[in-house]
Amino acid sequence: MIEGNKTLNVAVHLPGLIGTVVDTTGVTVTDAEIAAECEIIGQNSTCWCGPDYVWSNLVCDTVNKCCNVDKCVANISYYTPLCLPKVNVSLIGVLTGSPSTVQTLLLNSFNVLNAFNSLTMQGSLYTGLNTYAHNFTVSLSSIFATPKVQGIISKLLTDRTIYSLSLKSLGMVYMEAPTGKVCYNSRQQLNCTSIEPMNKCVWQMSRDYEATLTLGPGSEVQLSDTCTDLSTVTLLKTNGYWSGTYICLFVSGNIAHMAMAPIQIALLPEVINVTSNPQTADCSASSSTTVSLLCSIENSTETYKATLKLGATEIVPPKDENNGIIKYKADFPVDCLAPGKPSSLEASCTIENSLNQLRNRTIRVPIIYPSDLFCAAQEIDGRKWPKTKNNETAIIDCTASGRQGLMKRKCNGKTWGEEISLCVKAVLNNVALTAQDFEKGLGATQDGARFIFQSLKNNTSEDNDNSFGDIKTAVSVFKTMNKASSNMALGEDLLEDFIDSASSMLNTSWEVGDKEETSTLASQYLSSVEGLMKSIRINASQGYNSTNIQLQICRNGSSCNRTVFNVDVELNATADMVKTVGLQSLANRLPNQGYEGATFPSIVVSSTVENNTQSSVNIRLAFPNEVNSKATMTCVFWNVTEQRWSDDGCEFVTGPGNLAYCECNHLTSFSMLMSKHAVSMPLLDELTYIGLGISICSLIVYIIIECLVWKAVVKSSLSHFRHTALLNISLCLLLADCSFLASSFPSILNETTCLVLVVAKHYFYLAMFFWMLCLSVMLVHQLIFVFSHIGKKVYMILGFTIGYVCPTVTVAVTYVYYDLASDIPYYSAKTCWLTYQSAMKGSIHAFLFPVGTIILVNMFSMGVVIATVLKPSGAESNKKGDKEAMKSIIKVVIFLTPVFGGTWILGLFVFLMDDFTQFLTYVVHYSFTIVNSLQGFFILLTGCFAEKRVRDEILRIVLGKSGKDQGTVTTTK
């Protein structure tokens, strides 16, 4: 407040405020300008905003006459804020209705908004049926209150000639996004903040000349769980799919607040095609030849550098761009007289982007020498097959109209095999690409999923028009959507399209002259269809029947009895839902490994139990005997992990009245810890649970006893080291065994609980072994370096570092690697344990390698102890008897094996021996289960009751003797 006769030029005094400390928190004025001024004369006030300022919404909504005027005569000088800086806000709208012009109507409706600037009609389009779509933009210099604009929309919609009206705003949302180029395959985060809370948020992404796609949860994108005024999207692996403009929308009613920002990625090609011409280097008639390498990638805005290499020769070729494809081509000489005569040469194409990141694609170029067998070049209906070396496969492009892909043909000796067409309908190939986008998170909505399955059904419904390549592509779509369903639940409205398309595929012959190719496809088909049946959320549907697939549903019962294709299926499971699926004409396409002489029924039955509350599930299936009543029946199930039929846990039962059926029951056994796959053997699970129960009780007793006798028993540094290690070994084993029991029935666990239990088992079993390592190293040190003692403080630091930090690092690195950098998952939801795919592939190796190494070190330590025990001291005679020596060895082995993890050696054999046709495999599994499930009991015996001082102290506690009474011993004969 300044008296008018003092000054009316306030602006000249503002620089004096700069540098002023406003309050005790250290806030300092760095700039000052006039936001608003009021002239007060008596009871009358006249206020106006400063340059680049407008009335606040508080003023405009409270005193309507102040809106959109320069000076307002009203008593508003006490309003805070009075004026706010101008901001650019736009309302972009679409109105549909019968009027051909709506400009006046819209202007009269929206000019009541604070800081209204203009209304611009962007164009009108007649859409038919006396309906027009009008596009318009409202320009404001202030933010607005969403309820006020929603009120304007609601009022307009009361006019019957207006059918719909939606608005998007710019300037109400602020987006934080990376600037400049970001690295390929990096992790990036975008944040959006709305000025006011809204009901929901949506993220979209648009690429050049493509329709805008809505983002959903996927393998390469994460969305924040809740969003009202703040929303986040995280790109887990930036690549070419994610280069574009990102749009975040905060939606409430008919209004969406919007912000957008481009993301530039230093791209690398997603697909690199490398071909050689000829496909095989022909050295059969000359001392040298020439091979031309061609590397082709999709056109891109990125500046690439390409390097072609054949053998040890590298060439940087020129770039040739044509029809949206970039090609790099170079000719390479091949020395046919090279030392060693390599059977093939490695050819590669390496692409480098502007941030020096690389991507490589490698192929093999076979070489034909004079002594080699080969298939001569051949032409069939215009398809030219090149000269090809024995046991190699020739590949050519599809020539059929309307199809994309490749054809391949194997050379066997001098004879060509059958042609295998992987040619795919172009439209079906587009469906597969859309499914891949969906799995990543692009277009991952229910509408997107429905479009994919509808397109798949429409393009596979004609039985005679589906090639092997079409079937393979369709199965890849199922496989991709099954993978995508782990991130986003699929609704039942796509169930019919899915079943119809899956059914039509079974009407086509899959025979292409390559049994392995057909069997692999059948396995993928079964796994994908079964996975999708499990993933699709079914609410009201009672099932659906198609030509080759029948689905039946049971809900909320203790048992389920359904019939699919005349197969009676009975499950005793107390579950929310049981889905039973029958697949016709599939069994004979699956691999028959181990059952080569068997005749398979044409029907495969699959049952999925959701939220089962029972510890086990028994399933009975009564198949119609398609051969004759005298045939020998064997009950088998499809082992998804091993990709073969198995009869483990299944048996053929004949009931009253010669009624025959199959009965299967599967549980989780302890030997699974060290096995490549889930194991099912008679009584193995029961032995596991009994042994673990005894072990857990023994460990609890041991820990209690250690706490009671600690002060009396731990008198020296050596005993302190030993009992500290034993106590931590017992504690880790106790927690690991409890975690194992809790995860024994994976079917009733959700994914989060299963993951937590897998991490717990991985961590605590490793921690137990690392403490065993501490104990063995300490013991060997004391035996070898008798006069070099380790202090308690040093040992405790080393012990807890090795015992807990090492397993923490191992588990953390393993989880991060398999979660972010590997296609193999960290754990299997079916077993609630680590995964195994093949040699050196799978997270179980992060358990086996540390355990195996520690066992070897501990066995070496045990050998040192035995050697020390057998070595006579200077005071002893050298005539120690063999019997005494054997007793000493046995005592050492018995005492140290449980605490050194010696029994886990059997686990390594469990991992290596997976041939269940051999009796020895069963012996190893049973031995490992019995011995290691009772490890806690053995620790109680050897670590507690076998030590005299502990026994004496327990006896003293039980009998209530004092420390002084211990000196009096009464002997009774």
C-alpha cells in the first residue's frame, strides 16, 4: 500500500528488492516485476494486471465482470493471487451434429472462459446422415478449471442437434522427457504432471505416417500403477519401435489434458539380413572363387556405418538406398587352397550408429571341395535351387503372389529333400508384427488384442489356403500373445475368435517332409494354446465348442466333471474355476519319443485349475479305446519342459465293470532343487515333507540349545568360531527349508509370492553354503597354521561378509541379469524355483556353480582334517593300528559331512542324471531327497549331542545342578 501523493511509479523501486532475503529459510529475491496494480479512492477500487499477466481464475469466477477486461472496478485488491503470468493454453475440440455451422454457438459458449483470446474453426466435414464433424481450437492465456469447461460441454450437449463433443487441451500438463539422442537399448523414463487431478491417464505414441498407438503394459514398457495428477512411463529397452512422439493424456469426462514430446533414439536396425551369392562357395573345380555378400536393413533417419566380413577379410562397402531398403554389398575372394581347408567361412555384417553402438548378424558360407558330396542346381516351377553342399540347407525367397518369406530345402548326399515353404500371406505377416508390438506394449489394449485374434481368424478360416508357413506364423502369434498375457490380462470377448482360429489350423496337414519341424511346431502350438486358455479371464462364459477344440468350464466346486470329444474328465480340486479343453487331431503331430510303437488317440485333453486351495490335484480321464479292448493302455501327459510324453505320476486304472481310466497326480519334490526339471516319483514328495518336517523341528531345537549353553560351552576362540558358524548354518537352513515348504504347491501361489519364495530359497541355501565355507576354511587354517590365531573381530567380519554379502550379490546380480538382460526368466512359476533351459543357460547355474565350488573346497578341507588326524605326533608311536585309523576317519566323515555340505554331492549327480529309464537315476534322486531333507536332524546330532561339553551342560540344565555341583560325580554300579 503506497500513498498516491508519494509516487505512482512503483516500477523504479523494484530493483531495490533484488537480493533481499525473504525469510529465515534463505529464500532470496532474484527478480521482481509488477503483477497487478489497484487504485483505491475511498470505497472504490480499480485494478489492472501488469504486462504479460492476466486475472486469476479466482478473480474471474468470483467477480464475473472482471473476466476478459483490462481494468476492473471492483473491491478485489485483497484477492490472492490477483493476477497470474500469461500461459498459452489451447482447447482442441471436435463437435458432431446436424448444424452445418456452429462457430457462433461455440464462440458464445467458450468466450466466458478467463483470458479468452480466440476461437478458430479448423474445418467441417460432412459424414453423412445429415451429420457434420466440426474441428475447432479455442486459444486462452490462462489455465482453466476442468469442471467449468465440463459444464460448458454439458450445456451444449443439451441441444438435441449436437450429438457429441470432446476436447483436448494443451498447456495443462507438463512433460519431462529426455532431450537429444538417447542410446539404443537404454532405459528411459517420461513423467507427466497435470495441473489438477483427473480420473484416469493414457499414454500414446505415434511414429511417422502411422496411426497413434496406445501404450499398455508390455515386456519393454512399464506404466505407473495409479495416475490422477502424475503419470510415468518407463521404456525398458529403447529401440526402433520406441522412436517417435509420446503423448500423455489425463482424462475426465469429455476433456483430456494433453502434453507431447519426441524421443530420439540412436537407432540400430532391428533386423539385419545377410545373404551370400552363391550360398555355397564352389571350390570343386578351381583354386579360388568369389563370394558376394549382401547386407540389407530397413531405411532409417540414423546415420549408419557398415562393415562386411568374410573369414579374416573386412570391407567397408558403399551405401545403396532403394525402395525404403538400405543395402551394402561387397565381393570377397575365397582361397580354395587355404591351409586346413575349412568346411565353411563365417560371414558377418556389423552396423554402427552415431553413438558408436554396434549390432551384428553372422551367417555361415559352406565350401564345396572336389571330394565333397553336393546337390546339383535345380529349377522347379520357376523356383531356382542353387548348388548346395551335403547336409546343408538351401534358402530362396518366396515367389508366390501375395506371400512373403522364405523356402528351404535340405541336401542329403546328392539328393534333394522336399521343399519346405515358410511363405506367409502378407496380411498374416502383418498380424504377427502387430502381435509383436502388442507384446512389447505398443497398442496393448483389449481392443488391440481383439483386433489381433479377429484378424487371425479371418485369415486362417479357409482350410485349403493355409500353408505350413501360415500355420507357423499363426502359432507364433499365439506364442507372442501368450507371453504378452503375463503383462496384461486378456478378456473373454476374444475367446471365440481365438478358439476358431486355433481350430482351423488343425484342419490343415502340417507334413512338410521334416518330422522335427512338424513336431516342434506341434509342441509350440500346444504350449501356446494351453497358456492362452489359462490366461484369458473368463467371467460369464460356460465354454465354447469349435470343430477341433472344445472348452468346458467349472466354477466354485470341490470337483469338476466334464466331457470333451467323448472323453470324460473328472478333477477333485476346490478351485474358483477349472477350464477343460479337448484338442482333436493334435496327438499324432506331437513327438512320440519313447513311445515310437504306440498308437495315440487323436484327442489331447488339457485342464487348468485357477486358485486351487488343495495341496494336490487328482485328474481322471476316461478315453474311448480307439484300437481294441485287448490293446495295452499307457497313461501319459505332455511334459512341457522336456517336450515329450511322460508317464511320471500317471497310471492306468481298471475300475468296477471293467471301466478303465487314467489317473494322474503331481506334486513337488525336494530333488527338484538340483534337477534340471520338475521331478515326479512315487513317495518322493511324501519323503520330502516328512524329512523337512523333522529337519525344521531339529533346527529349532538346536538353535534353542545353542542359546542356552552358549556361555558355558564357548570358552575359546576356536569354539567361538565353530559355534558361530554352526548357528548361522542352522538359521539359514531353517529359513531355506521353511521357504521350500511354503512353495511346495505353486498352483495356489500368485506370481509375487512365488518370486519372493524363489529368492528366499536361492538366498538362504547359498548363505548356508557360504557359512559352511567359512567353517571349513577356519578349521583348515587352525590345523595348518597352529601358532597363527585369528582374532574374534576379524573372523566375525570375514564370516558375515562371506556368509551374507556374497549370497546377496549372487542373488541380486542373477535376478537383475535374467530380468533385464536375458530372454530366459529368473524363475519358473510352475515349479517356484530357478530355471534351466540348456547347458550354461538358465538361472539355476547361479545356484549350482557356487554350491559345487564350495562342496569341492569343503571336501578338500575334510581331506586335510583326515590327513592331520592320521598323522602321528612326535610323542606318539608310529604304530597306530589300522582299526584306530579307520575309526578316526569314520568319526571325521560323520561329524563334518552334514556341516560341510557333503551330502549335496548327490545333488550334482541329480542334475547330471536325467535319464529316468535307468534304475540308478531313481536311486540318486531318492538318496538325495532322504539325506538332504534330514540335514537339520544330522546337524542336531553331530553339532550338539555329539559334543561332550554340550551334553554335560544340557544334563546340568535338565537336572537343575549349579556350576559348583558339577565337581561332584556319583558313580553307581
